Amino acid sequence: MQEKEKKPVKIVETILRDAHQSLIATRMPTEVMLPILSKLDEVGFYALECWGGATFDACLRFLNEDPWERLRKIRKGCPNTKLQMLFRGQNILGYRPYADDVVEYFVQKSVDNGIDIIRIFDCLNDLRNLETSVKAAIKEKCHVQIALSYTTGDAYTPEYWMQTAKAIEDMGADSICIKDMAGLLVPYKAAELVKAMKEASDLPIDVHTHYTSGCASMTLLKCVEAGADIIDTAISPFAMGTSHPSTEAMVESLKDSPYDTGLDVALLAEIADYFRPYRDECIKNGLLNPKNLGSDIKTLVYQVPGGMLSNLTSQLKDLHAEDRFYEVLAEVPNVRKDLGECPLVTPSSQIVGSQAVMNVIQGERYKVATKETRDMLLGKYGRAVKPFNEEVRKKVIGNEKPITCRPADLLEPELEKLEKDIAAFKQQDEDVLTYALFPQVALAFFKYREAQNTGIDPDLFDSVNGAYPV
């Protein structure tokens, strides 16, 4: 029997971004990362995903850290490994569309500070919302990876994925990511998807999936056999549950096969030994709920990503309606269908989740619509794969006319005004971008940064109001 041609699989390690975003709400401080960077750099990963997503917001809001400084420190500690970030297209790392000049400047500064690979996605898979960031990334000569937010439904046929893959190639991307944020990919369907996309495009394919439904390791194995070039994994203490398959488990599973990664398992074990006590500390102090380490096959029914589940729980707790949790879960697919069968990923997941809560609590569907639901139905987030439910649209926006153009075409340039707004606080070029994304949180952080040298205990700082107690 002829030996199968060797095709080593590349690994993206997510411990510095999505692994802890998924399990401990992105609360890992930079000081925990620094001592292990040299070991991570030694492994030979294809890339370290270390920035973007919710890390930017969490650094400022909860950790009193400058996210730009985090990136610079990781870059210094990992000189030999590509650094990767997650970028929400026109939404950058925030929750609304930003003007093109802000998007372009953010891409430029991300690359200047050390990013090699930018994974760019849109919550509706509306490629118009990726145009500016993709062009900016190409201009900066970094690797452009366009991610397709995976979901299921009538509209998401093999032909849809193939056509979109070809369109991504035509945009000038260097690779494609299948971004399965909710753990919906099951093994054989995933293999079919990879084969179809390989047929449609010559670009390398990276598969990113979560363990939420319990299928992820099997799914990655079938994707590799189907031709996937890269897979995303997490070092074992922060793997499984709402995170990703274990890096060590996948490396061992592929060992001595045509797909052997060639990574050193002993070195990976050292890295796992480093993170294990920190994981245990997170369980002990309540930051990591052990429930997040389990899996739930109902994920395949509700299509709710792990982060969205915790948001729903929190909203219901605030409303003293925790007993309505399963009613809300059952309403989520209905709202999703009304909103064009959109994938559930930031910010569409928050929009659908919040509206599902309102529908259940009010006892009447769309009696009260959130501002974000209105904006979605007005086309301000872009074009969904299927038309919005016309009856729902009429109930929510009445006779107001939806937009049909690329939403950012309606936005005026923002940078000049933003520069004026923060002139008194500016210490680095990047501060204007921090302020652009999270104005209130940024100002609070800038005040904290200024006050750090006053001799007052930083732990007394009120990050919500941006002041020390009088």
C-alpha cells in the first residue's frame, strides 16, 4: 500500500486570547502571561492568538491595563512566532461600526505594535463590512485571514460556503478560517465543508471550533483528514468546555500520521504545568465556573456560544427572572430566524440574546425592541443571508426605510474629532484608538494611568467612575 503524502498540520495556540476569553471572561492579566512567553515561543506554533476579540475591552475595563502595552510585551517575549489577532471588521474590537479612517488606523497600529496575522470577520458574513479592514491589512503587508462565522440553517448550503470562499479569495485574503464559535460543527459535516471550500478556493483553511457541544476534537480530526491546513487549539488546563480542544491531545492524536505536527509534547507539558496552578486558582476564586469545563449537546439545538450563555444568565439574574432561562433559550432560535438566520457571534449574539430576554419577560414578542434590534432591522449592521421577518420589521421600525448600502458609507470620518477630544490625556498615538472604541472606559483608564505615580494604592481606584475615592 502506497504511503500517504505527508502534510504536517499547523497549530494556532489560543491560550493568550480565546482560551481564557472562553473560560474566565478574558480576565488573564499580562503578568501571568509574561513568564511563559519564551516557552510558547520555542514550541514552533504556526501562530499565537494573543490579541483582539474581547482582550482589548477586558484589559481596560477589568484589569487596568493598556492593551497596546500588552501586545508590545508579548511581541518582545515571542520574537520567533507569528502573533495573531481577531478583528471584527467594521466593528474593529468594539460593538458598533466605526468610520473607515478609524478602521484603517487601527489596522496600521496593530501591525506597528507586533501583529503578523489579522483574522477578520463580520457577524453577518457581509463581506462589504470587511472591505476596508482587508484593504488596510493588505497595505500593511500582514497576513490577511478572513473568517466565516459558521452556523446552520436553510441558507447555509454547500454552495453558499463555496461561493463565499471564492469571494474571499477574490478580495485578496491569504487564508480562510471556518469560525465555529458555538461548537456547532460535527465531524462528518465539517469534513464535507472543508472539502467543498477546498474545491472552491486554493487558499489555506484554518478550522476554529469550540468544545461546547463535546464534538470538537473529533471534528478537528475529520477536518484535518479532509484537507484543513491549520487548526486552533488550547493548552490543556484551559481547553475543553466552552474553550477549544487540547493542544497536547491533538498533537498526540496526529503523531506518526501523515499530519504529524512535529511539536514537542514534553515542551507542551511544561507549558501546561505552568498554567495548571493558575487554572486551579481561578476555580478557587470563582473566576472559572467548573460548569464551563463541561459540554452540552443542546448547544446544537440552541446555537448559543458559551459567552452568550453567561450573558443571558447575568441579564436574567439582574431581572430576578433566572427561572425563565430555558424559555429564553427556546426563544433564541426564533429571534435568530427573524433576524435573517444570522450567525450568533459578537455583536449579533448579544443582540439576539437580549431581544430573546425582552420577548420572554414582556410576554409578547417584540412588544419592546432593543436599540440594537432596531438598528439590525434598519440594516445598520449590514445584510443578513436571508431577508428579515417582514412582520417583525414592520412592528419594530414601522415605515422607517432600511438602508441597503454598506453601513460605513453613511459614517463621517471620526479621527480628527477624536484626537481633539483626548488631547489632554494623550500619551501615545494609540490612545486615540482606545478612546474611539470605548470612550468612557478609556477616559477612566487614562485617569488611572495619570494617577499611578501619585503614591495612592491603585487598588483603590474606581475604574467605573475613573477616580480615586475622596
